[in-house]
Amino acid sequence: MIKRIIFIGFYVIMSHLSNGQEFRKSQDSAGIDYNFAQKTYNGGGAAWVDLDNDGDDDLYLVGGDKTDKIYINNGDGTFDELANPGLEQTENFYTTGVIYGDLDNDGDKDVFINTYFSDTEAFCKNLLYINNGDLTFTESWEWDREEDKSMTMGSVFIDYNLDGLLDIYTVNYVEVAQFTFDDQNMINGFDHECFVNRMYRNDGNLNFTDVTDEQGLGNNGCALAVTATDYDGDHDLDLLLGNDFGPFLQGNRMYQNDRVNNTFKEQSEELGANTEMFSMGIAVADYDNDLDLDYYISNLAANVLLENSEGIFNNVSETAQVTNKYAYGDSTLTVSWGNLFADIDNDGDEDLFVANGYVPAPASLATTSILDPDRLFVNNGDKTFTMLDSTIGITNEFPSRGAAYSDYDMDGDIDILSVVFDKPNFGENTQTVLYENITENDNNWIGVILEGTQVNKDAFGSKIYVHTPNNIYLRELSGGASFCSQHTSTLHIGIGLETQVDSIVVIWTGGKNQQTEQNVLTNTITKIVENMTVAVDDLNLSTLSAYPNPTRGNVTILLPDHVNGVSKVNVFNAQGAKVFLGYEHSENKIKLDLNSQFGYYLVQIIDKHGKIFQSKIMKI
């Protein structure tokens, strides 16, 4: 008999009063002082990743023309820049993007850095940094391609052959973009060969083999984005490429994973996925809640939403109202880069964030502007979106690039980072923006962390189906995201005003193993480990000291010094139901009388800043 275990970490959100979306810029209060040193107009990625295994997301930021940075999450809404992490080699390359995953299966996250070129090295190569487990990193990538420059703009971790090891696919750009013009000075072509994309098979022990040709993946369409995704529902990972210069070179490409023949098959035209556009970033979600995956592709012009209809795609961006036209009139061209789907308001459908940013364009296309703000489109639940204006706090008008989401402050809602670059002619305030979500409502949510044992340890490519009494929600876990970035690996699902989750069905990468978890508490994070027997423990989420524990009734909770007043005290039983108890609060202590039945209880304390603290108590 296969035994399974769930690691459960608990936290709740504060009571909310209204349904309006609201954000505040918190990069200064969080201690994130950063912008991307942009030498060209490409690049600028970020990754939310738990590098120190303490239960909250840290932040990796590529530097471009300067050394990359890591900010460690202190667990109180602030970050400290990590000193001497071993990233010195990033200074020798123009770094563009970052993805993370456990490549050596040692339980911590490694990072793979895309590079565009080098001024100091004789070759151009990407950088793989192995996490040493002590917040230092060792560079371990042997692919020094002097003759075959990478010029990598995007990459993704993908276990394409389902051997439990993460492989790497990179999409590569062009050294200099050169257009051809007709006698009216209008662009009529593209006159430069792009570098070939590459698939590297993980052979174990950090050894990789270039299998690009045998897998049929040597596309050279000047891609800026790639995602590994199961578009056709057969439980293996396909590849969607977002190609730049589509009208003059080639459209986007969808490669279907053909496991039978151990290769990929290009199916773009047959599927309706070959949109000819200046693709920048790709976002993945089941935006219409019909239990298949749809794709939003940002563009140098109107953006594209591909709705999945039984594996065939239709561009519905106009009817969905997400073309993302220029904020100050249609005469000027919008340039969109990073994009993401996330349930901002926890109402059960996924909203859309788009990072916009200046780039020079030929006069025959349009005139672009610096002032092109980031956008938030709220999902109306009827296959349409409403674009919200700057009054909600999404107000950055400086050039953005990458975008990534995380609940970094662990208050139960999604926050967004928008990477900004540092061109001096844009003023002194070109600072990367942390949009802290301070939306207030009564909606509920759950978070899910997956850990593979037979599939890859990160469980990239796995899907979950969250069943509530009235709905089913689909989420896919990806090893890369959007433009040069990667989101948190904690899957976040809003369930609106529903108060119950009946079950979570996990379909692990490859589809051979399925797993159902029941009795899931709302407003909690549940960690699901694939078919594994281990000891039960809580995730490290601001745990409080309590005594006596176990208790026969009376228990004292000790409050740490960094608790900023007590706003609310909640007690939940093992079934997730709230137990209404009075309490005494004096100085740094909370006293409770658990005059209830025996069993486990969760005591949660919320301070005046919304920070959540917890203690698990056993009543005997």
C-alpha cells in the first residue's frame, strides 16, 4: 500500500471589507533598491524562489550589465541583499533572464542564467549556478560555445523525456536586428540570421547533452519567450515559442511532444498557434475555467490571447478586451514584455497583468513613448476583462521588462514585481517596482506546493484540479514564465466566497501517477509529496511558542518582539472550522482556554500590519 503525506502550513488573511483591487508600491519599505542595467533593449528578468528553504520566497534579479543580485526574504515584508553569494561571473556577461529548479535533486533550488553576450570573455555562454545549501552558489555550466553564440533570451526547465531529471531548453536571438526597406522606406523584410534554439538533455550528475537536432527543435525564429506546457492534455510537456519579427521572419511555433517517436513535431499552423507578431512574453492559464490551458502573448503592438478549444487556438484578444492598446491614444505603439495570469482578488478566475516598456521602433511602424504604464486586467468571469486605471496603484510609467508574482508577504494574496531598467534619460526614479496587493474582500483561497519523488523533484509539468462544491479549478506548474522570469512555485487558487475544498487531484508529470488529497483547509498552504512516507511537520511559517503543549485546556502563547500589536486571534480545529474562544492579552502573551474536544488546534494571530503568526496545539 502506498502511503502519502501532506505537509501543511497554515496562515489566514485578515477580514476584508470591499471588493476593489488596490496595490501600493512597497519596494522601498521592503528594501529592494534595484533596476536592470540595460545595455540593449532586451532582458530584465526576475525569479521568486525559496533559496534558503525557510518557507517564503526570496528574489533573484538579473543584473544585465552589472552583477546579479539576490534578496533574502526576512519573513516580515522586508528583504536583505545577500552578501557574497558567489555570482561574480555574472558581471562578465550581459545577463537577461533567470529560471530555477533542483537540478541535482539535493533539496534546494539551483538557478540558470540566460546571457546575451560578453565584453570580457572570448565566448558567450549561459550560467548554471548550483545552490550549495548555505546561500552560496557554484557556477557549473560547461557549454562554452565560442563558435555558436547563444544570445539567449528565454529558457525553461522541462522533463521532456519523463526520466525524472530536468532538461533545459533555450531560445536564442540575433546579434543585430537588421530590417530591409522598400523604395517608400517601409519595412519589407528581415535581413539577419537568428541563432538556433537548443535542447540540453540532463544525463544526471549535472552532465548535459545537446539533443537539439534529434528532437527536431533547432528553430531559429528569433524567439524572446518560451513556455513548456501541456496544451493537448496528454500529460507530457509541449513547447510554445514566442518569435520576434513574425511578420518578416516566421510566426510563433508550437512543438508537440511526440513521446512515441521520442521527438517533437511542429504543429503551429494546424493548431492556429502560428501568429505572426513581435512576440515578447507568454502567460499561461485556464482564463475561462473550461479546464484547458490558454495563452496570452505580449507584442510590439496589440497583444494576443489564444483561447484553447479542444487543442485548436483562436485569437480572442479583441472580444476579451485585452489587446492592451496604448494608454494615451491609439496613434502610438504599445510595447508589452512580461505578462502573467494570477487571481489577484481571489474570486476564482485568473486576472492578467502586463508590463509595458519603451523600445525604439522604425518610423514606418510607429512612434513609441516612454510613458506606457503597466496594466492590470480584471477577469469578469464571462471571457472578458476590464482594464483598471491607475487609481488602483498600478502606476509605473517607466520602461518595464520582466514580471513575476508571489505572495511574498504571505498574507494570502498575490503580489507582483515589475522589473524596470535604468536608462538615464528616463529620470532618477527608474526603480523596479514591487506592487504589494492590499485588496480587501472576503474571498477565500488555498495554496499548493508540489514535490515529486518519481517525477522531477520540482514537479514541473504537473497539474492540479481543485474541487469545491460548486467549481473545479485547473493550475499547471511551470519551470519558467513569461519574459525572462519565473513565478513562485506555490500554486495559488482563489475560491471566492466558497468555504470548502472537497479535494485536490494531482496529475503528476507524465500522467502515470495521480493523487487525491481530501479534507483540505481553506486559507492554508498544503504541501503534497508524491507517494511518499515521511514524518509530519509544519512548514516554517512564523511559528509561535506555546505552553503547555499538549494541554488539558489552558495554554499560553508567547508573542515575539516583532509582533506589531494584535489585530485578531483565530482558532481552528482539525477540520478547518473556526472555534470561537475568548482570550486574554497582556504584554507579550495570549492566554486561551481550549475548552473543546481533544485533538489538534491551530491558533493564528494577526498583527496590525497583517503579518500572520501561528501555533499548532494538541488538546488532551
